[in-house]
Amino acid sequence: MRLKSAIWVAAYIRRCNGEGAFAAVRRRGAEDAGAIFIKLNRLDGTAELFAPAPQTAFDDARPADRAFSRPFGKDPVPEEKVEDKLAKETRFDPDVWIVEVEDRNGRHFIDNVVA
């Protein structure tokens, strides 16, 4: 059984803040199963985006884990590009969560990032 989105987000924010990065919910989604998008703001005009990974990326041994992918690759992109993508996702699915992390060092604290 997968952890509810609201609980996962709360734990993730606590982890980020505990490590010295600032994290906050920008948009609250569906409590139980809303998709979670994480914007990593590098505070220099660039950002990274972590989106829910496709179902094919999940580990059969740990099907309840959340996995994230990088729609723009590993390198930071202009912040406007991330914002445009988030706006499109929100129009497509109004139940999405958006969490923003601010960290100049680019730390994202996500355990399961797939290609």
C-alpha cells in the first residue's frame, strides 16, 4: 500500500527543512493519491523539476515507493521553463501537488530518482 500523498509531502518537507534547505507546499493536491511535482529552485534563475516517474520505472520488489523522473534532464534549466511545465500539468490534472525546495547547492533529498 502506498503512503498517502499528504503524508509523503509532510515528511519530505520536514526532511528538507531539517537538512537546512527551505521547502514549502505551493499547491495542495488530492490528499490520498495526488501526483507530486518537486521544483528545486537553485536561487540563481535556474531550477530543476522532479515529476512522477512512469509506471514502467517502478521496482517490482518495492511497488509502494514513489519514484521521480527529471523531465528536463540532470542540468538546471531556466526557472520559467519549469514554471511553464507546472502550469501545463496543473491544467491537465488539478489534483497535483507542487512542492518547492530552495537550495543553492542543488540538494533535492529525493531517494528514488530514475532516468
